[in-house]
Amino acid sequence: MLSIGLSMLWLSRFQFAMTTVFHFFFVPFSIGLAFIVAIMETVYVVKKDETYKNMAKFWGKIFLYSFAVGVVTGIIQEFQFGMNWSDYSRFMGDIFGAPLAIEALAAFFMESTFIGLWMFTWDRFNKTIHCLFIWLTAFGSTLSALWILAANSFMQNPVGYAMNAAQHKVEMTSFSAVIMNRQLWNEFPHVIFGAFLTAAFVVAGCSAWRLLKKDHEHFYRKSLKVSLIIGLCACLGSVWSGDTQTRYLINNQPMKFAAMEGLDKNTTNQGNWKVAGGFKNHQSTWSIEVPYVLNILGHHSLNGTFKGQNQVNKELKAKYNKNDQTRNYYVPTRTLFWSFRIMAISAGLFGLVAIVGLWFNRMKSQTIMRQRWFLYLMGLMVWLPFIVNTCGWFITEFGRYPWVVYGLLTIADAVSPTSTVASLLFTNIVYFLIFASLGAVMIILSHRVLKQGPDSVATDGYSSKPEKTADVDPYEMGAAHND
């Protein structure tokens, strides 16, 4: 039986993980889909092709649902800072407050304002001005991500602060240092490219399902083409930014990198890369290895070495263990190792599917309609980006264990001292039921949009013009007979 203190900590961590994972289902999807809708409307403005206008309005409906659910889950997530992590809030408030305030007062307000203008003013402004609204919405959503990641990057790599030992908290000394944090500018591009990738393959997958039913072939093939082009570009960007971020971890968070690559001992110059492996107590039990690949990935060279988890743990104990010599700094090796491989394999699959899909869907070719197996594959890949995003979050957050603010505050020291097991268990159950309901509503509404098809956008309530009705003069001779 777990002790009361450990149970409180475990429940607090589980609740934060649950709410963050669920919230992160919708954040990248909303950011990416806003840009895809903006691109579709831009093509309509340039080419005057009504199909692209209908595409923007159609996929925009799903974007609006995702945006709404993302807002609700984000509000629930913020409650936890005060409820379950009050010591963290006191410790980080001076740093965390500024980016979150800017995100809410500037980026989110901008996003919310222009999403309303875009939604209800299709007939009030000319095409170019209306298109600008969705671009400003997309830009606002990206700015929101920037400020949130600025706060998260401080937790990964604290900069621009001074420690107030008397009050046991950090105080910001340089706002510019927080914003120019190298961790932020490695993390931010990877998240944004991942957002584009998520939305692109959701649109592609949904289009594939409708093409299997031979529904509005012209419309969904155009949607498929746009989404796969964006998806291929986003895939390349994700690989580039992921490589940059991973190489940064070698020196900045070596334990995270060692766990991602399954390294328990220091490597030799041969640089064997583990394709697969088993682990027990952070030690490798078996592995399938390819020589020199790790050096190529990590150093972009055939030569080089990397520290294993055992060596890194010794160095971290020497650096941080002033009073507690028993604390270890190992991270969940299996979770990070397999999460990284899911991401890497999926990136290759996304790129391959995008290239093949664009070839099958080329102009004046019916190949895409004949290759039903490929449409099924793309349809199933609707869910893969969400799995990949969750794996990325696991690596980012589990990889700094036992720290909540790297090198400054441990997870155990951040939990609220007033929390109880009963209250945490109750809120975990309630939040799970809320999230399950919201997820079900999102899927049902999106499925309804897809079933209604693109024809529904003509009468979807976007138009701000009232429906025209015949003017009836109540004093006409025939009007009296209507009583």
C-alpha cells in the first residue's frame, strides 16, 4: 500500500498528465487547422474558385469545434496550479505569470476576436479582408503557443532569474532572457510543425474516408491535395526541428537523451544505435543495434561518444545531492525510448504516405480512387498524429524527472500540502468523465459535419445576411384570410 504522501503525489501527477494530454490533443490540431483553412481561403481569393471557399468553410466548422473544446480543457488545466501544485505556483509565479498574462490578454484575445469576425462576416467584407481575419486567427493561435512554451522552456532550462532564498521562489531578472531561451527556440518550431502535420493528416484522413464512399469526389480530392502538400512540408520541418532539438539535449539534458537512445553505459566511437531493446531498472537487457547510426544522428559524423545514464546519474548526484545522497536522477527509460521510436517511425510513415498520396491523386488520374487500400490506410492515420504528439509530450515532461523546474524544484516539493487523497481521487474521476464526454461530443459533431458534406456550408449559419422572405402587407385583401 502506498503511503499517503506518495499517493497524493501520484494522483496529482496523474491528474496533470491526464488533463495536459487531453488538452494537447486539441491545441496542435487547432493551430494547424487554422493555417490550413487560411491557405484554402487564400487560394479562393487568388484563383476565384468557389470550391476552395467551400473547403475553407467546411473544414473551418471542425476547426471551430476543436477551438471550443481546447478552450474548455485549457481552463480546467489552469485550475490545477492552485489546487494541486500550490507550492509550484508560489515558486514559479513571478516567472510563469508574465508569459501567461501576455498569452491571455494579447494572443488569446486576438485569436478569439478574429475567429468571431471570420465566422460571422462572410458577406460583410470583401474577400481579401475576410481572408485576413483567418490569417490573424492563425497568427494569434501561434502566438499563444509561443508564450505557453516560453513558460515551459523555463521549466526545462531556467534562465533570466534570481533565487529569493528567504521566500523560496524565483524572481525574473531579464524578460528578454526568458524569451530568448535557447530551449524555447528549439521547442517552438517543432511544436508548430507538429501542429501543421496533425491537422494536415486529419484532413487527409477524413477526406480519404469520404472518398471511399465516393462522396463529392472533386471536393475531397482537392482537400486531399492541399492537406498532403502541407503535411509533406510539415513532415520535413518536423524532422529538421526534431534533429535540432535532440542534438541540443545531448549537453543540456543528457539524462533525457541517454534514455531516449537506451544508453545505460557510455558509448564507444562505434556509435551503435538501438533499433529496439529491453530495459530493467534502467539497464539494457537486450537490444538490436546498428553501428555508427547514433553518431550520424547525434553528431552528424561517424565519430563521437555519448554518456550513458549511469555516468550522467553520477554527475547529477555530485552536482545536486547536497543533503540527500540517496536521490537518483534516472528517468523512465522504457517510456522515453519507445516514445522516441514511435515518433521517428511515424515521421517516415507520414512522409512516405504524403508522397505516394500526391502521386496517386495527381491531376487527371483516377489512381487514388482505385487504390482503396491506400484510402483505408490514410483514414486510419487520422489518429496517428495524436499518438505522436502524446509521445513527444512524454519525452519532454518525463525526461526532466525528478524536476518540475530543472535543477531548482523537484516534483515532490511542488505539490500542494493541503491536498488530500479523497479530493484528488474525486477530481480525477470527475475530470476523466468530463474529458471523455467532451471527446465524444467533438467526435460526434465532426462526424456529423463529414456526413452532411460540403453542400451544408451554404446554409450553415455562417452568413450574416438574413434569409429573404416575401414581404406581406397585412392590409392586403387576402391577408385577412390567413387569420
